[in-house]
Amino acid sequence: MTKQYGILAYPAKHSLSAVMQNAAFKALGIDAQYGLFEIPENELADFMKQVRHEPISGLSVSLPYKQVILEYLDEIHEDARKIGAVNTVMNNGGFLHGYNVDFIGAIRALEEVCGSLKGKRVTVLGAGGAARAICYGLLKEGAKVSIYNRDVEMAEKLAREFSEMFGVDVKYGSLGETSKASGDILIQATSIWMTASDSKLEDLISLEALGRFDIVMDIVYVPLKTPLIKAAAELGKKIITGDKMLLYQGMEQFKLWIGKEAPIQVMRNALEKNL
Ligand code: NAP
């Protein structure tokens, strides 16, 4: 019987996971299909009952369900538990396991450009679900992390929690304080380009402060060339666009579900065609 996978989100239509995963299934001759589960919040509980009893073998989980999904799962992997969010579910005969592979995708995208992250000074903009996963991955790899967020209380909460978890000093501030930021790597992990599409670079960081970083990554992939990526490219910085994290976390999901290495070139091509 054809195995079913899909993305659980609301809305889900903008997701590019289906094109990547379906291309990978086809290339490896796997009898599986990846669809969209666009489920409103008041139908989530019923949907999760259905997942357990009907043959839905795995889920990608996106906004707004990465945190609330935890209460519907039977086992949560240590990384996902520490991050406090799940972006991948595996259904083993009705037993639901939760994982977070967002951080693996982000770390791989970074390491292929800058090598080891140990000791690197990294500034993260944002303190939402994606920023949490990325900061966790960075600290696990031994980077020195500073977090800036529009709502400074969220940045402070995250910095305190991870300072305690990793036994290091995680600095924090508001977006209004990024003019003094500096370091090796800057990571844009807010949804600013999506929630306020007329936003400018200066709403996040000044050109002068941007100039103090060597590598600039933006995890937003719609648009792919964000105002930050464009400005960083003009300054001659090494840039990492959001499709890299998306691709590498998608490959991790494929590996968890199917138990085989994901076909990177097939998935990359499928993604590029649809961006
Ligand atoms: P989230 O949990 O909703 O967090 C949103 C973050 O963006 C918060 O830090 C929020 O700040 C900030 N923000 C929103 N609008 C803003 C604005 N106008 N100005 C400044 N800051 C603003 O979302 P998330 O899951 O972390 O996702 C963040 C973005 O990353 C989304 O665009 C998502 O599509 C993208 N993403 C990409 C990948 C990938 O694989 N490339 C993976 C995951 C997520 P406040 O706390 O002040 O509200």
C-alpha cells in the first residue's frame, strides 16, 4: 500500500516540502506520497487521532503547530525536547515519535560554508521557533551566541534558558540594539520578510553593523533574495540563502522516515525549479 506523508500546517499551501519529498520518492522508486494537511486549530485533535489510526507514516510540522504538537506525541527525542519544538513526526504502528531536524538543516548549511562552528561568534536575529532550534544547534557545536529580537523579553527568556542548559553566557538584546552587533556570522531567523513584506534592511540592522560580519545567512526562502541577502552580497560577504536549511532538514526527514540516504541532487533540483 502507498505510504502517506505530509506537512501539517495552517496555512500549508506555500510549502515546498511536497515537491522535494515526492521527487525523492519517485527517484528511489519508493511507493509513497507526500501531501498537504492544512488543518485549522479546532480540528487538530481529531486529525492527530486519525494520524495514529490511519496509515499516515510521517509528518513534517510547521507553523503554528511546532510546539502544540508535543502533547499529541508518545515519545519526544532529546533534541526536540530541549528545543521545545517538533518539526518531524514518525508513526511506528500508531506510536508517534517527535523529532526536530530544523537545527540539523541550519548547522549543515552553515558548516558547508564556514567549517567548524566551535568558538565562532554568531548573532541570531529572532527568538521564535526557528531561532530556538538554530541557537540550540549553534550552542551544541560550541559557538558563542548573541540573540536580538523585536520583543526583547523573548530574547531574554531564550538566552537565560540556553545559558543554563549549556553552562555558557548567551547575550541578548532588542532589534533596536543591533547597531553594536559584530561577529563572524549573522543569522536572520525572524519572519519579517513574510509578515511585513515592505520591511527594509534597517528595520533589522544597519549597513555599518552588517559590514562587521563575514558570513550572512537568512533562513527565509520566500523571497529567496531578501533585502539582507542582497545587501550582504553587495558588501562582498559570503551568503547562505534559506533554501539550504530547507533542503538539509528535508533530507534529514527523508532519512528518518525511509531509513535511506536522501537523493540530494534530486531534491535540490526539485526545490530550485519551484523557488
Ligand atoms: P515564529 O515562531 O512565529 O517566530 C517569528 C519571529 O519573527 C519572532 O522572533 C518575531 O519577533 C519575529 N518577527 C515577526 N515579524 C516581525 C517583524 N515585522 N519585525 C521583526 N521581527 C518580526 O516563526 P519561526 O518558526 O521562528 O519562523 C521564522 C521564519 O523562518 C519564517 O519566515 C519561516 O518561514 C522561516 N523558516 C525557514 C526554515 C527553513 O528551512 N529555511 C525553517 C523554519 C522556519 P517577536 O517575538 O517580536 O514577535
